[in-house]
Amino acid sequence: MRPIKVVESRHWRHTLTGRTASIHGACPYTASSDKPNWAIVSNGYAILYSNGTIHGMAGKPFATRALAQSRIDSRLAQINATIARNKREGITT
């Protein structure tokens, strides 16, 4: 798994009330009669961070996959520029 990647962000949505719930938590319906009113829907694209054992998403979902990837690319460019500057200046961590 890549340490940082774009994934579809999904959640439960109640088709009648519009209420939402995390797909990573408890089941949102409390009775089998209410189950048909809940559906898992996409709500954009998120950035998934993973170090192999710990996974997490940060921030609100982006409207498109391209916007999320653009954020990753710009952040990695900032990190790489900082690393290069620190090497030039002899700064070690």
C-alpha cells in the first residue's frame, strides 16, 4: 500500500431524513425494518495516510479525485523542498 493515496470517501445516508453516519462506526439502523432506508454513498475523495499498521484520513473530502491528488502533490513538493534546503544548510534531524 502506498503511504499516501486518494480514496473514495463514503458514509451511510438515510434516504428519507438525510442523516449521515460513519461507515467505520456502529451500524446506523436499530431495527431491521429501518435497514432499507440506509445506503452507503460517496461524498467525494479523501486522502488516506498509512504507515503499514496505522491508517487515517484527515480533513474534509475533496469534490474530485484530481483536487485531492493535487493537494498531495503540493504538500509533497513542500516537504521535498524543505528537505533539500535543510541538506544545503547542513541541518540534520
